[in-house]
Amino acid sequence: MRPEVEQELAHTLLVELLAYQFASPVRWIETQDVILAEQRTERIVEIGPADTLGGMARRTIASKYEAYDAATSVQRQILCYSKDAKEIYYDVDPVEEEPEPEAAPAGA
């Protein structure tokens, strides 16, 4: 599948899921179980002004999934768009390379 098609499908899915979430009662515990256990998601990005759901997810991971993650070598990232935009977009500051030390003259 072409990246453009995948991106369009992901956008449509996100919009539909958000619309369903707004129109339905909150079932956050079941939602977390699907995201964290069934799908074994490693990178979660909260899109919004505050890190509300991300904070809840961190507490759930610490209390319910920490041992499971350690046993299965799962490393999770919980990111919030308002705080972690650089990391979300993989926009890291370049690391300056140190110049290599000059070799001493052979006859010294």
C-alpha cells in the first residue's frame, strides 16, 4: 500500500474513532487493555493541550503492565503533542562531532 493511502486511511480511522469516542460513554479501562495488551503498542501520542490520558496510561502501565513489558521486552513511549512535538516528529538537535585528536609527530 502506498504511504499516501496509508496516511489517508490512518487519518480517516482517527477521525471516526474520535467521533465514536465523543458519542459513546467512556470505556477507558477497556480501551487501555486493547491498546496495551492486545495490540502491544509501544508508542502512544496524545493529541491535545494537556497530558491527561497519557498520565492515566503511564499509571496503568506502572501498576498493571510493568512486569509483562519487562518479560516481553516491550519498551513503551507515552508522548503528548503539546510537550513532546520534537520527539514525535523525530526532530532532534544535531550532535556536534568532536574533532579527532592530532597524532603526535613520529620523532617526538
